[in-house]
Amino acid sequence: MTKKREKRYHRHQRVRGKIFGTLKRPRLCIFRSIKHIYAQLIDDEKGKTILAAGDLELKKQSTKSKEQKTKIREKKTEKIGKPLGGKMAIAFEVGKLIAKKAKNLKIERVVFDRGGYKYHGKVKALAEGAREGGLKF
């Protein structure tokens, strides 16, 4: 492992020692790579993933993923007031998608786990999308 990954791993372990998800209030865990971003709702009591969402799922919703990407990029948010960049907009939509799926399972409150990443950029956009979708942290 590289130094950067090791540091993120240790930050994540430190954060994970303080938070815990249950079935009624699961942990919203984020993983981001260079190309993609994923979010999961996890029940730590049973050690099971309740549901998951990612940007690949958004692309599968539309048969023409290029049109879907441009549609996502053109969206504006009221809070920011300006169009989000490509990956930021996709992260925002992933947040809204996981919130929508959680609402279907009657989950309204979650514990936010940023996964050792800074609360900035794509992570922040995903969190704001989940909040706009109706999840409460």
C-alpha cells in the first residue's frame, strides 16, 4: 500500500471507532476512486449491507449514457447556485439515488461515514444530494 492509502485507512479506522450503524439508523459509507463513487447503507449489528448505489447504476438507467451524463452536468442546485462539474454532479445524483432507495425501505436517519476522506468535493456533493433526497444525518 502507498503512504496516501495507509493514511486514509488509518483515518477511516479512527472514524469507524466512533460511529456505529443499526437497522433503524444505518451507516452511510462512502467509497470514492478516481473514476467512480459509491455509497452503501450498512447495518453494523448484523454486519450486512442493506443497500448500495453508485455512479455505474446511474449510467445503466439510461440506454444512452452520454446523454445521461450531459443531463446530470446541466443540473443546478439551489444551495450552490451554479452548475456542478462532471464528477461532482454525478456524486450529487448518487446521493439523491441512495436517499430515494432508503426512503423506499422507510429509512430516514443515517450515520454519515466519510470513509477517511475529507468532507470536500465529491464526498460533500454526495452528502448534500442525500440530504436533498430526504436523509437526515
